[in-house]
Amino acid sequence: MPANILVVEDEPAIQELLALNITQAGHNAIRALSVEIAQDLMRETIPDLILLDWMLPGMNGLEFARSLKSNSLTKNIPIIMLTARGEEYDKVRGLEVGADDYVTKPFSPRELNARIKAVLRRRAPQMTDDPIELNGLRLDPTTHRVTGNQKTIDLGPTEFRLLHFFMTNAERVHSRSQLLDKVWGDRVFVEDRTVDVHIRRLRNALSISGHEDLIQTVRGAGYRLSAQNSNH
Amino acid sequence: MPANILVVEDEPAIQELLALNITQAGHNAIRALSVEIAQDLMRETIPDLILLDWMLPGMNGLEFARSLKSNSLTKNIPIIMLTARGEEYDKVRGLEVGADDYVTKPFSPRELNARIKAVLRRRAPQMTDDPIELNGLRLDPTTHRVTGNQKTIDLGPTEFRLLHFFMTNAERVHSRSQLLDKVWGDRVFVEDRTVDVHIRRLRNALSISGHEDLIQTVRGAGYRLSAQNSNH
DNA sequence: TGTTAGTGTGACAAATTCATGACAAAAATT
DNA sequence: AATTTTTGTCATGAATTTGTCACACTAACA
């Protein structure tokens, strides 16, 4: 299965090389020249793997890795560090922040692909029982409860699944049919507009905890759960 | 996680077979040809599970099981009885002395492993005789009684096991089939809905002590014992 | 300013899920 | 053997959840 691989590398030539390798291996390469660009892109799509240069302008790779691992939304994304020969790569510190592997530049395509394959192979199954925390809201699958602002909210089965999906796929727009697929299952026959109603019910429930516009409407596209409230 | 499994079986060929199965399942097999050897070995290591032949030279399996269950050090070790087809296994007496399950020889590896797995899976909350206290409720395993709010209530066997399980696994949702597995044991064939009835009986008993909403229904998911009541 | 497609909202009936009392079989107790 | 307790199942009614609809509202655009 094809995976989305985010390449964070400031050297265009090397980035080109990496992207070429990735696409030839049947994967999808998303390119970022800096950490900032990478963060922007991740608001759209959460990648399955990140190739991260050790030395970067601005925020360096190590810091970025650490920030990724400390966020429950992104902490399970495997990271492969890229280091130049000569640069002494602090393996201990790399592993410490949760890097899964590293590759030394210049790299052979064969080696790179082998590592990508290996990391993707052991990627964790999604649905875990770990609580998901986001913007002061905490969803706990083991308790089947949502907590926020000292308040515990009981959700109906569908509302719970819907919120669970939104929280594990936050900061992205999901069309109604995508939501039906992912939350209802792809074997049901339900109207698109039914999603609207459930969104409303979920919004109602979440308003108890003060999360008023956590779920936003993207006109003509669908809905999105976003931590940063775009008040324009 | 690997477990130490003591195999008490006088027939070398069968013992070999058992040990092979166990090691292939990732566990550690300790072999004993007789009860006496087993007792010796147990001075070294207390196993996590005992596979015990029903018919043994010298002290037989039943007596051994009984002696194990009467010793506080060993009484919590689960026992799976091995019986030959034809030997009629006295299920009642087996359960009486505390055997957790039994397997008929000749056995299929698949069956044996399934039973081992099942028994090990539910060893987690060690059934001790220590009282459990939670949220002003005190459950005493020796008397099968719960005390709360100056009132003491007698529980039936199943109600007791159910409450015991809930108290040792509080703040979590348990599906009906999980409860059947953990409280009834996976040997039995009972309807999912039966759980509902026992929940009701338990709730009835607990209401005497003023714990009205201690056990909550999570629609579409199961039941949960929780000190915290959701505030709507 | 008016038109229009897209979205919010309240209501409602159908479907689903659960609570409850009753009852007979099974077990335990006498 | 008789009695009491425990247990599993069922039928029924209660409660919640769910999908739809009709209509109100909004944003975008001519």
C-alpha cells in the first residue's frame, strides 16, 4: 500500500533525489524545505513517515522530532533521520527523541528504500486504546468518555466514533462521504445530510465543555476538527 | 509475556508433546514426572500455571490439586487438568478442588494452546482474600459481603465475582462478552443478555448501601463501574 | 439586491438497545 | 426428600439512538 512520506530537507538537490526514490518505490512524496513548511503541510495531511534532515535552518531536526513525539496526534509517526557524513550524528540523542532509524548521506537508493520499507512494515495498528488529548479535550476509549474543562460528557455511540475519528484525523477536512465511510462503515446506506445532523449533535455535546467551534464547517468541502480557532 | 508452566505427567511421550507445545507458544515448560518431583520443583519456582494429569502414580492429581489450593502460597495458581478419554473426568470434583479447566487426551495443540492462553489471560487480577475498598464500598472476599454506608449486604456467588471484577477493573467499559469471559469463564455458553440481568441484581444489592449509579450503562458498548458520574 | 446552493436546526417516527419482572431449571442447603 | 437459593432465559415495556425531513438561515455571487 502506498504511504505518504514527508521529506524535510533544505538542500533542493538532495530533496529531489529523495523524492525520486520515494515515488519510484510506489509511495507519495511530500516535500518541505523547512520545519515551518513541514508543519504547515501536516495540517493538511498526516504523513505515514517522515524523512528528517538532521541539520536544518531555523528549528533543527532534533527539536522538530521532539515536538512531534510530544504531540499525541503525531507521536506515532515514524521518523528516519538524515545525516551528512562528517556531521557527527548523536545516535543516542536521536533515539532519545524517538527517531526510528537514520541514514547517512550520501545514501544508496537501495539502502534508503530498505529502511523505509522496514519502518513502514512495523507501523503500529491505528485503533489503540490510548486516550487522545487535543486542545484541552480528552477522549478515552477505555472509559468511553470525553472530558474537558472539568466536565465529563457522555456521547452516543455514533457521536463517540465520530469524535474519535476527528481527533485522530484532526486539522484535516473530511467530506461527508468520507465520514460516512470511516465512521459509519462502508456498507451502510445513509444520506449525506445525516452527517450534518450528527455533527450538530456532537457540537452540542462538546459545547458543554466549552469547545464551541472545535468542529468547523468548510463550505462545499466538509468538516474539520481544528485546535486553532480561525476567528476571522 | 512468557509464563512458567509446570507439566505434571508421568507418561514421557505425552509430557514431551506438552512441553513442545508450550515452548512453541513462547512459554517456558517445567517438567515433572510425579507429584513429588513437582513439589520439589515448586520450592524453586512457583509456576504461573500447572498442567496436571488426572491419573498419576502415588498421590493422584486430585489430591495434589487440593493440597495446592489449601496452601495460601499456591492457591492462586491456575490448574488445567489432563484426562484420558474414557477415564470419566469428574468435572464436579475437579472444579471443587479448584481446577480452572480441563483437556481431554488426545488433545489437539490448538485446543491446548487456546486453553492455556485463556487461563493465563484471566490470571491478571489475582483473586486474593484481601478486602477491596472503593468509593466508600468495601468488598470482603472471605464472606462475599459488601459494606457501605453502615449497611452490609450479602451477595450471591455470581454477583460477588461480577462486583469483584468491576472493582478491580474500575473506570473502564467492559462489553458483555468480555464480562462473560472474565466473570463466567470462557467455558460457559450463556446469552449476552444474561449479563444485563446480573447487572440489575447487583445494582439492586448495591442500592441498599446507597450506591445507586455506581455501575453505569454505556449504550452500545457495555457497562462500567465508575465513581465519577457524568454531569449533564 | 436578489438568487441560489450549501448548511443549521427542531421535530418525529422507526429502530435499536436496555431495564425489569416473572419463571422454571439447576444447585445448594436443610 | 423437601426447601431455599441461585441462575439463565424470555417477554414486555421503557428509554435512547438514529436517519430523515421540512424549513430557517447563511454565504457567495451575479
